[in-house]
Amino acid sequence: MHAPNIRLVETSRLLPTEEHYPDRAERLVRDIASCGVWTTPILVLDQHYIVLDGHHRLQASRTLRLDRIPCLLVAAGSPDLSLSCWRVVASSYPDE
């Protein structure tokens, strides 16, 4: 395992890849504002600043108008990175 590459990245450079739940992001806004501490870096692909994990934290940072936030940068080919997808698919068959 390689040493973590945690950097402060400008929020304007981060590219989200999924939507977020506004209520959850707002809860994070309150938590961050009341504690005054950022506890978990956002997981980001290093070349293009694509957000892999942390969309609610990203939205909270933008709501708080933070210029930069801690990000864990990873390379797409890194052996430390494993990507997977999960999908909930509704049945297209009518109930009988």
C-alpha cells in the first residue's frame, strides 16, 4: 500500500459523478459548521479531479463556501483502488 496522497484541492476543480440527498448534505453543513473541523477527505481521481466518494461532503463544502477541502487523490491504475458498481433495478414485468 502506498502512502496516502492527501491534498487541499479547490472545490471549483472537483467534478461530481452522482447526485446527492440535500437533507444529508445540509446535516453535514451543520456538523462541519458547529465542530469547525473537516474529518474525512473526499476520494478523488488525481488526474481530472473526478469525485469517487464524498458527494455530500463536496456539496456541504460548497454551501459553506469553502475554497479548498482535503482530498485523498488516487490514480486510476493504483493497486490501492478497487472500483465497483451497484444498481437497483426495478422489474419491468407486471405483477401477476
